[in-house]
Amino acid sequence: MALSRMVGPVASDQERDQLAAQLMTLPVHELADVLRRVLPHYTEESNGLRTSLVLATATEYEDEPDGIDVTFVAWPDRDYYDGGLGPDQGLWEGGDCEQCHTEVSSNAKRAFCPVCGSRCELT
């Protein structure tokens, strides 16, 4: 079943497997862009709390028992890149969101924080 032809909930494991197989063919910067269109729809606000579903990377350091760094994946600023996704170079650009101080990474130097939506300038 083509991704563009799916309407409504995915009903079977086979359909979910097909969707997963399609997503796995995308390079990281394109996968992040697809998820940028989906994940924010799962944000919930209730009783003064805001819960967001976000994409993150986790780096585990073998020589450190508790050495795991988690960073949130920032969405490329498509306006800055004239509608594009920025360079296809992996998630090597990094920094902190100046607004909410979340550590983020992206394929692009100009991106948006997935937590607060602020524009980030990464290095």
C-alpha cells in the first residue's frame, strides 16, 4: 500500500511494516522532516503541563558507565534554506536552544527547537 494512499488508522501489522519500510529508505534529514509534520500533533496540554512527542538522538559512551547524552532533533528552518531541508550531512550540527535551554542537534545550522519552537543557530 502506498504511503500516499493510506487513510485513517493503519489496521494491520503488514501495513505498519510497509510504512516502516518506506520510512527506512529516507535519509536522516528527510525522515526528520516527515516526523516534523507528525510529532507535534501528539502534543498535549493539561493542568499547566505540556507534553510533546519529539525525535531525539542518544549517544552511549562505552568507557563511561552512565555516559549517555540525549539531544532533541531540531527541525531545519526551511525558510532559511529556500524551502529545502539544509545539507544532507547527518545530525552533526548542535547547540542549545536559547529560549528553553534544550540541547538540540540537526543536519542544518538554522533550525527550530522541537520543544518550544524557537529558532536555533547551531554550530
